Amino acid sequence: MFIHAHQAPLRRNVPATIVRVEQCAIQPDGSADVFMTPMAYIWLEEIWERPGTGGLVEARGVRMGMDSSESYECWCATGGEGGGWSRLQGR
């Protein structure tokens, strides 16, 4: 399992997804094509860079409640259109 967070900057209370990697193909240029299945949604709590990895970031999070999970899933499905995640949450 991995945490997939696609909002920058990564910081406390940013939403993220716990995913299962189904397939990963590393390309000759070092990029990767990764197919993932979402398993759960979380709020990031702690974020740190693992030393000596060239920028690999690790994190810990708290699982979202059902209402937040459903809203976040809808927001992700629409590509984040219409004002951003914070607008959905009334922030």
C-alpha cells in the first residue's frame, strides 16, 4: 500500500488516498506508468522526506469519515474542477 497525494504543497490536513499498486512499468527515462486502486481516503498528519532517496516522501494520516470520503471521491472523479477541494469542505 502507498499514499497517493496529488496536491502541493504536501502539508498537514491535505487529503490523500491509500492505494494498492496493481501494475508499475518503469520507463527507460526513469518515469513510471503506475496503475493503482484506491483503498481509503485520509488527511495527512505528518510528512517527511526519507534521507538519501532523491526526494521520496513518507507520511502518516488519519482516515476520513464517510461523508468526507464520499465528497473527496466525487471531487477526484470530476478532476478537481470548480474551485478545489477546500470549497467542497466549506473552508
